[in-house]
Amino acid sequence: MALQSDQHLFEAKFDELLTEMTERGLTDPDLVDAYKRLREVLVYNVTGGKKNRGLSVIGSLRELLPPSQLTQDTVQRALMVGWCIEMIQGFFLMGDDIMDGSVTRRGQLCWYKKDGIGLDAINDIVLLEASVYRLLRRHCRTQPYYVHLLELFNEITFLSELGQALDLMTAAPLGQIDLSLFSMQKYKAIVKYKTAFYSFYFPVAAAMYMAGIYSEEEHNNAKQILLDIGEFFQIQDDYLDCYGDPVVTGKIGTDIQDNKCSWLVVKALEVMSMKQRTELEACYGRKDEASVAKVKELYNTLQMPTLYHKYEEESYQRLQKLIAQHARNLPHSVFLNFAKTIYKRNK
């Protein structure tokens, strides 16, 4: 999404923001330990990912504004907003890991699993979110798009947390495993709200506001395309949870054990026989390795990898049509750059 040089600028910006967010700890002896903790939380939970969301802000802005309007201040603010989105991502993942009982994230132990952390991580999550709004106020308060950005951050966070609620209620309602709750409609609702809004519409919408594009129609057009990309991204994530290499993805998949309403199980339910459904019901959502292995064997029998790759191709073709239909006044490159980043990825 971004120029190669943007990656270097983005990395450098984090070090600058880290100093800024924790500098008070150097001058206030009462808070020095708390700011040290904040620094640890930021470094451990915000920096380890692919950073596609954060980089998409400056990358999209470069497509939306002519070079003459991309002043140094504008670029620096875009980098800062990008890191704010990465921080939102960080606090989502920290909470998600606790709720799912995950062990690893981005190739390292989940934060709450580290010695001496445990459920104190809940306060770290709240602290991380609060830090976002301090940065936005400090750097964007005088900008004409400031209120739009605040409303965007609030709305996307709210929608994503609604999506997480749907996910949790479907995964284990009152601790019971009930595959009748799973459907493609329910799955798409979870994906739309839990992932698609914050992963794809969020950074582009932020860039659009920074570029002075406030039109509700233009934002709705972008949303149509980006939510579709987000749906495919999550389906791809579900596939990699089961079929990805943990060495490459940086995490050990747990969707089967966690009784998640994933694309694989929903698709399997659509194509399997009653006998196979009975087998699935006996094994899905169980923690033991034998049950997980049986579910994966069932997926292979149903040729889920073949069905997934067929879906991937159809999704890419649909995206081309959506771009032609809805991106009449927006650069197509904003959306095609996302496609290049995610299609055929392996982590």
C-alpha cells in the first residue's frame, strides 16, 4: 500500500511517538513506574504485526492528494494517525487473546501469558486505547478534520466491539456447543463488524478525511468496496488458522477448539452429509488433539482447500467489478493496492 520509504518513515515515527507518550514519566516521580509499564505495553503489543492498517493511511493519502499538498506536516500526521490505528488493533488483539485463551500472537507469547501480567492486562488494554485519543488531540486538534477523525475512531471501535460480541456469543453461548447457530449470514455479520470495518474502511476513511473528502456518498462508495475486501481477508484468516504454517503466520490456530463460527465450518456445514455433520458435532469445539485432528480430516475429505481457492478467485473477480461500479470519483489504486497486499498471502 505504501512506498518503500514510507515503511522506514513509519518505523521511525513509532520511536518518536513512544518517547512523546512516555516522556512525562521522566519528570513525574509519582508516575514513572506507570509510564514504564505503558512503554512496555506499546513496544510488545503494537509493533510486531505487518502494519498494513497503519501504512494504509499514508499510502491512501498519497493516492488521494497531489504531491504538492503532501507537506512534511501532512505526512507526519498521517504516520501518527496510522500508528493510532495500529494501537487500536493492538488493544483489540490483547483482549481477543484473553477471551480466546490464546497462547501466542505474532510469534511471541500473548501479553497476558507473560510472567507477572495475567489479568492485569485488562488495565493495559484500557491504557492503550486512552493513549490513542491523547495523540489525536495533540497532533490534530487544529485540523479541520479533527472531529471527523474522533467520530471515526469512536464509531469503528464501537462497531468492532459489537462484532466481537457476536463472535463470542456464537462461539460458546452459555458454554454450550450448538452448530445450528452457525450460518453464512451470521458469519458474514461477524466478519463485517469484527474485522472488515477496522481493517479496511478505517484507514482509508481516515485518509479521505485528511484529504478533505467529507462527502457521505464518497465514504459509502469506498465502504462498499472495502467491506467486501475485508470479508475476503477474514475468510483467508480462517483458512490460514487451519491450514497456515504457524512458523509463517506467527500464531497457533485455535478456531476449531474455540468453537468459532469460521468460514471453514460454515462452508463445511453447507456441503456435508448428515453422517458427516454428526461426526463434526461430536468433535467441533473440543480441546483434545484427537477431536481437532478429526475435524481437520473431515475438512480434507470435503476438499475445503479446493473450495477456498475457488472462492478466492471469485472474490478477486467480484472486487474488480465493485471497483468499476463504486470508485468512479476515487483513485482505483487505493483499492487495488489492498488487493495486491492480501490476495495469495500466507500469513
